[in-house]
Amino acid sequence: MNNCLGFISLLLFSVLPFSCVAKEYKLILKDHLFYPAEIIVPANTKLKLLIENQDSTPEEFDSFDLNREKVLYPNRRSVIYIGPLSPGRYEFFGEFSPNTAHGAVLVEGKIDADN
């Protein structure tokens, strides 16, 4: 029984740290537009983007700068983890609506000397 409790504790504490460290930022996709179009985040930090697609059609979140892509299903929430990032501007767009669905992650702060 002790071994089982120890294993459960180890599993719980190995999963908790990343979810506690990653700060959450919310984006909404509505009428083929991202709201807000720009989010400002701190440098050198792990981030969790929670994206809610309020449209009735799917969209694909795509970013060459962030090296991420993910299908956003209609009327659903999706999560994308990014970072840690150096200061700068990181563009993203909706691949199915590139003329309207676009935005950026603006990373502000000091460059980490360890990187």
C-alpha cells in the first residue's frame, strides 16, 4: 500500500510543476479574427495559450515563428504550449483564413544570460 501511495504522489508531483509554471493566456477566434490580436508576455517564461474557437468552422492555428500548428475545432477550446521565448515579435495566423485571422505574441523583458 505504501508503494502505491508513493507512486501516486510521485506521479502527481511530476505533472504539477509544468502546469503551475506555465502562465495562461486566452485567445478567442470569432468571425475569423483572433481577439486580442496581440498578446504581451514576459520573456523566458513557459506559456499556455488557451484558444477558444467560437466560429462554426474549423481553423488551423499556424506560426512559423513559434514553430506551432494546431487545428482549432468549431466551438471548442484548444491548448498550445510555447516558450520560453526571447524578446521579440512572434506572428501567428489562421491557415484557413490568412487574410483576417492573424496576430502576434509580443515578448518583452530582458534576455536571459543562460540562453
